[in-house]
Amino acid sequence: MPPGEYIIKYIPLIRNTVFHVLIVNCYYRMDQLDELVQKINELLLIREQKIVGSYKGKARFSTYLSVVIENMCREIRNSERKRRYRFVSFSDIKDFKKISEWMSARPASELSPSQKLMIKEAVSRLNTILRTYPIERDKIEFCLKAIFRIPIHLDDLKHHAITDETMDVILTHIDAMNNPDICKTKTQVYDRLTKVFGILEKKSNSDDAIRKWIDEKMSELIIFLNGDPPEYTFTRETFQYLFDYYCKSSKTEFQKTFHNQSNI
């Protein structure tokens, strides 16, 4: 068989697998599909001898190949995560646990100039990381706000398609998540989030599915903040303080505070 012939035969399988593993799960954008398929084709060609030689005939070759392609997709995804690590530097943040103690103990107006500048830098770094999630950013921020009890608004979903028919239902869920008398526990918040994104994404997910998704994204953000190899000690607790300040930084008053501080 001429080199690469099996790739040509299974092009539809390759494209379909890449689409479902990397595009549907929002790791990459739809306009990146052709580039991703090309990467997979190159890997299949480079590893052709090993792939074909390892096939034992216990399943259909197409089934075997789809598993190989799925593993390659995860390899590409993990490589992208490592690339993010290399381009996010946090050399100005030496001990964020200490910063979180400052933030939780007093309002921004009572922080020292050096503390304000350090927090401003941390907020800026978090924003840099979130920018690497162009498709998922709105959903990540909306979900984190909800579980951290930070007020959420319909505008937080501005990049999602909300119709006149769904708006009232979504607003009802948002109002409920903003009301601690209605959503008294995180379980109730996850239930509301599941319903909101079930409407927006037209999917039927369980509360546990969105909880796992949020946990995964929060863990990723903390890993990116800490660096690879780890240089810092961000935890879920300190991350929550940072995210709270990140949200406050979008407000005019908070921006003005930091702007004035930068001119001192």
C-alpha cells in the first residue's frame, strides 16, 4: 500500500473525529478545523508504520483508527495547554496568599499603594489567561460569578444567542442565582446553571456535568497562574479572592482607584 493511502480512505472519519473531540468540546474554533485536520494527517503519516503495524484485527480498522485519532487530538490539546504556560509570566507575584489576606481583611480604599499595584497586576494576568479562552470565556466567567456569589447579569451572556422566547426564562434563573434565599446551596446554583446553558447550548446535561466542567476550568486557571514548573501557590481560596477583584476591576470606580494609584 503506497504511503498515506489509508489516510485518504479515512479522511471523512478523521475530520468527523477531530470535529467532535476538539471543536464540539470548545477547545478550538470552527474556523480552525481544517488546520487541525492537517495536523492529524501529518501525525498519521509520520506514524503510519507503527499505527498499521499495531492493528491486531480484533475490531474494525475504522474503529481502531478513530481511537488513535482521538488520542492524537488529546495530544494536540495538551500541547496547547503547555504552550499557554510558557507565555504567561507571573514574576511580579511572589506570595498571593498574603495578598488574599489583605483583600479579605479590608476594602480596596484601605490597601497600601504597593498592595494595590500588586493586585492590579494579578488582575491583569488573570485577564491575559482568560483571553486564551475566546469561545468559553463568557461561560467560564458567568459560572464562576454564580458559584462565588458575585452578581450576574444578562449582559454577561452577550456572546450567546438569546431569543425573545428564552430571555424571560433565563432572567428568572439569573434572578434566582442572585437571591441567596432561593439558591441557598451550590447544588441549587449548579441546577440553575445547568438549565441556563441547556437552553443556550440546546443540550441536555446533568448538574454534575456542569460542576465537573467548572471544576476543570478552575483547575486549569489555577495551574496557569502557578506556572509550569510551579512557582507560586495559588489555591481555590486565593483564586476566588482574585476573581472577585477581577470582576470589580470592570467597574468604573475600581478602575479609577487603580488609575489614580498608577499615577502616584
